[in-house]
Amino acid sequence: MSFTLNPKVDAYLVDGCMRCKYGGTPQCKVRKWTNELELLRQLALEAGLTEEIKWGVPVYTDRGKNIVTVNALKGSGNLGFYKGVLLTDPHQILQRQGSL
């Protein structure tokens, strides 16, 4: 499968979102989760979503609608669904934001 990589997302994976004082430094939380974020990025792209940067983080869209974001928090790399509350989760795999 072929997809177009966004160079701004490449920069995010190297430098972070640059919104805090740790952007571009070894202390940046993105650097801690780079491998996981790259895997999540690949999943989003393989799903046929368009890769963009919004609010300093990768956002994946379909027909201009935000679907999912890939980002790093202090303790995890995350795939966050916009309107995730509307998803069914019969196997209870998903976790609500802030519940980690």
C-alpha cells in the first residue's frame, strides 16, 4: 500500500510538538514514545486517512473530518479518536481519555 507522508509529521516525531520548553530536547515526551507513535502513524495511514498537523500534533482525517490523533502523553503514546464515545467496544479494549 502506498501513502503520502507529511514532512511536518516527520518533524513532530523528531522534535515534538514544540509547545513546551522540552520540544527538541531529549526530555521531550514524544522522543520517549517515537517507536510507538510511528507504529500508530502507520496504522492510520494504512487505514487510508490523510495525515496533517493540527494543534502541533499529527491528526488523521477523512474528507476533511478529523478522525484520530497520534500523540504522546507523559506515560504513553496514544491513538485518540475524535467522537470516540460513539465507538462500540465489545472487547473493552479502548480506554477513556485521562483514565490511564
